[in-house]
Amino acid sequence: MPANERSPLLQQQQRAHDAEEEAQESAYSAIQGAEHGVDPNSSAFAPPPDHSHAAVGEAESTATGGRSLGEVVLVMSAMWIGTFLAALDGTIVATILGTVGSEFRISQEVGWLGTSYLLTQTAFQPLYGRLSDIFGRRPATLFASSVFLIGSLFCGLSRSFTQLCVSRAIAGVGGGGLTSMATIVTSDLVSLKARGTWQGLGNLVFAAGAALGGPLGGGFADGGFGWRWAFLIQVPLCMVHFGVVSWKVDIPAGPGSMLEKLRRIDVFGALSLVSAVALVLVGLSLGGNELPWSSPVVLGSLLVGCALLCVFVFVEKHVAREPLMPMSVLFNRTPGFVSLACWFISISQFGIVFNVPLYFVAVEGTRSSVAGLHLIPNAVVASACSLGSGLVMGRTGKYRTMMLTGGFLGVFGPLCMCFWDRSITTELLYWLSMPWGGAAFGSILTITLVALIASVDPRDMAAATGVTYLFRAVGSVLGISLSNTLLQNMLKYHLRREGIPKKLATSIRMDVATLRELSGPLQERAIAAYQYSMRAVFVLITVFGLLAFLSLFPIEEKQLPGHKPASDERRDAAEDE
């Protein structure tokens, strides 16, 4: 029977199916819907009221929420400037740590230059989702850009290390919103079936910023300009970001006066969450590094932080009228396991990024500049798999098999590293071991984001996105902190077992360059101790990769809008015959 001669009942079912897909496509209009007092038709990105007479070419615009592809590209280009800035900042700062430590004579404490930024970035990142629902996407993005600009400017003008760390903390408040707001706006503008592709493009922008930051920071530090220009160069980029976002990002906010919007803020939830995350991260950063885990400062930070997390859960569940983090989202099957998967894979990936260069410097005796090159396959494949998984999801509407494959690679990659041995592992095998962890990281983050958005009420999309970014950020901190703590403890044990004098062992643990100053059997024993210790770290990374893999299985696969289930396709084919 021809398709145009189907029974009225079948036609009615098809219209109902199409209407459901259209509702899913208009994520932003739902977000700003009746609960927030907004007419869905007022959204700049709401789909046209009637698609029945649209031309075929116009039908293609449904992938971009009713806007032309050119308009969406312009808006997302504006948002991706912020993504580029956030990635650039991370690697540009990493390359100037030694120079900053030498100038202020605080080489042992210089790590707080990164930690101070990460603390506020992680703590404030989950707030942007709900606040952007209240005040609008553009104001939230402009706030993030402005605070990041001010923090970067103050960093470049700092005259003491304390001033520099405080300025980095200010920049972190804004940096927490640069990447998360780009993801939220992507979800506003792009249909669910195309979201993975666009998220993959955003990840490519992030990778470009991260790749450029290292050489740029090193050039400023060693080229006579001075390390301050590593921060000052970001100021004009922030100004460009602010201007372009002001011009192009015109997603409307809900009605109401400023006072009414301020009353909607979950103040107690925000304070308890920010305080809890900051205290837990301080405890994790200090524990096993600058202070023993038994230190009252470390234990106090962790215990009070955990207590405040309990307070936050209570406030969100029983007190807040409009919670920052709806518990129904976090404790739901798919969103909950998506958060866990992002958490575990971030721990694993940042453990790889932090420890692989150290392995080649300490065990293989490679120069620092060359050791970092071994991360290139990881970064390139991560970006490629992020974009590739998005393209496949857009074409097929399916993601579960791809997601589980990525999870398996997240175990396989670190497992290969557990067998690294300087006496038998060739350079080729080193390089062949590196791409798999990146493939897992890039594909899992992109796929789970789509799975998350497909499983939550569109009104909670922004808040749910903020939750996943919180778990990612905390995972990155844990990946560095836990692996470093394990490495130091294993080094202490293996150096003692190899008969290394206590004073020399302490020097090796503080500065890996000490290994190159040794000679003969003493150097061989010290390097062997380092290799055994690194193997324990890679085992830990493998365990977290396995936990990420197991967390993927409970995640449900939802049919993406624009793709018919296989049963429907078979039914239509039978009817056409």
C-alpha cells in the first residue's frame, strides 16, 4: 500500500510520533516553558508553528532548532571562543610554573597556581546551569567572560605569589562558566540527533586551545616577554569573546524583574555546594602531598566538606523552591550513571596525562619537552573520536554499542601501560599504547552527554549539564591527586627496598632530575624503584577505567529524534509493499 494511502489510524499515529519528536527538538522552549512563565512561542529558537508546508530544504533546519545553519555557526563560534580560552589557559599556565616558582622562590608551593584556579572553577561550574535558566544564557556567559577577564588581568599585574593565587581563584569563577555555557547553548540550538556532532566540534576547539597554550606559554617565559604576558595575552581574547557574545547570543530570558529573578536563586544550595566542593578539594590537594592524611587540617577539610554535601542534598530535596541540582536528576538511573562514568573516566584520563610524561622523564631519561610528545596520540585520537562519535550518532540515532566500545578501550589502554618495561618495551609499543585512553575519553564524554540530555526533562537540561561538568572537574582533580599520592608512597617504599639512602630518596621524590645526577648501580636501582612505582599508578588508572566501563552498562539508549525505531522501519516497509 502506498505511503500516502495509509489508514487514518496509522496517519494519526504517525502525526503523534512526529509531534513527540518536535517537542524533543525544541529543548529551549521547554526549558523556558510554563514553569518559568514564558510563552514557548517567544523563544528565538522555537521551531516554526507549522512544518507541514515547509520546503525540503527548510526541513533540514530542524537539526538546528529552526534557525539557519549560518546563524547557528555564528552563535556557536562566539561561544567557542570561551571554550578556546579555557583550554588555552590550562596549558599556558602549566608551562610557566617553573619560571613563576623561581621568581617568587616558592618552587614547592607553585602547584597552588593551578590548584587555586581549579578550586573555584570546580565549585562554581555547576551553578551556571540553573543561573542561566533564571537570568538567561547571554547574561550568564557575559558574567563568566567578565570575571575571567578581570582575574587574568590581575594575574598579569600581581606582585606577589599570594596576589597571583587570589587572582587565579577569581579567574576560576569565570572559567567554570566558559565551557559549560558553550555546552548548554549547544543543547539549546541543536537537535538531539545532531548534538553529538556539534559537541565534537567544540571539543576540537578545546583541543586546539590546549595544543597552542603550551608553546605560547613557553615562548613568553623563555623569550624575554616574561610570564605575566601568558595572562595578559588572554585579556584581549576575553574582550573579543564578550563583544561577539553580546552581539550574537540573543537567546531570550524569562520575564520578571531583577528582584524577582534574584528571589529565584537557591542561595543556601549555592553556598553549601561551593563550600563543600572547595573544602573537599583543599583536603585532597593537601593530603599526602604537603600534609599527611592524618593531619587535622586535611581530615577537618574532608569531614566538614562531606557534612556540607549532606546539607546541600537536604536543601535541594526539601527546602529549595527551584534547586540548583534537582535530586530527581542526580538519583535517576541514566543521569546518575552518566555522572559516575564521567567521574571515573576523568580520573583515569588525567592520571594518564599527568603521569605518562613523568614516566618518560624518570624511567627512560627523556627530556621534558620530548616526553610530552607521547601525549599527542592521546589528544589527537580523543578529539577525533569525540567528533566521530557525534557524526555516527547523528547518522544512525544509536550510541550504546559505540559507548561500550569506548568504555572497553578505557580499560585496554591503561592495561597496556601496566606492562611497560624500559628493558623490553620499544618506542613503537609506547606510541601504540597511547591512543586508546584518548579514544575512550573523547567518545564517552560526547556520547554520555547526549544520553543524559535524552533522558532528562528539557527543563532540567542546563542543571543536568552542570552536574556532569562538576563530576568531570572533581574527577580531574582526583586523577592528579590520587595518582601523585600513590606514586609518592610507592616511591618511598621501593626506594627503601632498593637500599637508597634516606636523604637521597627524599631528594629523588622531590625532584626527578636527581636521578640524572646518579651513576652506576645506584642510578639503576633508583630508576627500577621509579618503574615499579609507576606501574602501581598505571594499575590504579586501569581500575578507574574499569569502573567507568561498568558504569556505562546501566545507561539507557533512547531513540534520538529524527530516527525511527527499527520496528517502525520494518512496519513502514511492509506497508509500502
